[in-house]
Amino acid sequence: MTVLLINGSPNAKGCTYTALSEVENKLNEQGIKTEIIHVGNKDIRGCIGCRKCKTTGKCVFDDLVNEVAIKFEQADGIVIGSPVYFASANGTLISFIDRLFYSVPADKSMKVGAAVVSARRGGCSATFDEINKYFAISGMPIVSSQYWNSVHGNTPEEVRKDEEGMQTMRTLGKNMAFLIKSIALGKEKFGLPEKETRIGTNFIRS
């Protein structure tokens, strides 16, 4: 069982990484393999809506998105971490996950998703909601913790002093491992829920 942890911060070992590492430690303790992927310092352009991925199975821009897409298809879960920029996620991260979630052709149903947010002070809830929407639209169970998944601090040292935030990360890791294992058992015993043919309804009528 594998979980990808996406570091959307430009800083490889900053506050977001500190939070993700706490989640990772608990996942590893529960026997879940992990990989932290740093995307926040990469040159990643946004989706241009060309829809080439619908015929080729991958994004037309051959960069880190396509590399991670292969791992995402095989993973049992994903944790997406971001610092807060103007009460929103880092723009590079949004470009990355826009293309990742849109271009991956594999069914994401019952892969487990979690958002992790770091801020000096405010904007965590808005950023947390923003990231969770990617999971909700993809049929992915969203992992909760004992509080919204956020930490506070302006440096990694300050984040480590956020005792409630770090405890929230540890609880998140344990809950995520439990949910992944539970879903695996459910798949084995019951299979995945039957899906209807998708209906796409536009709101303009002729």
C-alpha cells in the first residue's frame, strides 16, 4: 500500500514539509509506503483545456505532471500539502493538481485523499476547502483528523511548537492508514460500488 505526499511549497524543507513529514511518519509506522514529491519549486504551467489527454491518456505538456500521474494511478492515497497564499493554495500547486486530476485516465474512486495546509496565521480553512474539492469530485474518500488539517508557524521550528497542529498531523496519518486498509478489505469482500454511466448536464437549454 502506497501514499504519495505532494509538497506544494516552494521550500523543500519548510513548514509544509514539516507537517507532511509528521503524517508520513505515522503512515510508515502503520506499514504504508510513502513518497514525498516536491512540486512547489517547479515550472509547471496551467491546464489549457485542449483535451488531448482524453485521447492520449496523458497531458500534452510532458513534465512532472505525467511522471507523477503514473505513480498516482498506482497509489492507494494522496496527501496534498500547501502553504497559504492570499487565503489560497500556492498557484504552482493548483496548476499541478488541475492537470494531474484532469489528465489521469484511471478511475480514482476509493483512492484516499487528504489536504494539509500551513500558514503563519490565517487562510487555512479556505485553502483546505479548495484542495478537498479535487477529491470530492473524483469519488475519493476524504480523510479527517481531530481538527482541520492545518499547522501554524512561520518556520519549521515554530510549526513543531504547534502541538495541536502536529498532533492533528499524527492523527491524520493514523486515520489515513486505517481507511486505506479498511477500503482494501472492503474491495476484497464486496468489490467497488456499481457505477452508472456518467450523465453530464449543461445548464443552457435550447
